[in-house]
Amino acid sequence: MTVMTWFGIGAVVVALWGITIAVFNRWAQSIGGDQLMNGKPITPGFVRFIGIFLAVVGTAIAVLAFSGVLPER
């Protein structure tokens, strides 16, 4: 297996985790705490945004890795 295959598999895992966070945002918020480091509360919309961001970026990187657009080295 090439490096890009492993990179693509990692990106798929990130995308699946992002989908899980976006769909089950109450659960994700419960395991991550209810406030940021500066004391501001974490809203469900913010948690959903993080999940959607991870899903989109993970999917894009997986597509680039598996299609051969990213260089081998």
C-alpha cells in the first residue's frame, strides 16, 4: 500500500468522524465539554459546524488522494 492510500484512508476516517459529529452533535458536545478554554459556551451549531468542516475537508482530501492528484512524495 502506498503512502497516498494510507493518507486517503486517514482522510476517510476524518470524514466519517465529521459526519458522526454533525449528526450526533449533542453526544459530541457531551463528551467534549460545554465550554471553550476562554470560558465561552459551546453551542450545538458550533459543534455541527466543526463536524461539517471535518466531513468536507476529509472527503476532499480522500478524493484527491485516491484520484492520484496528490504527489507520491
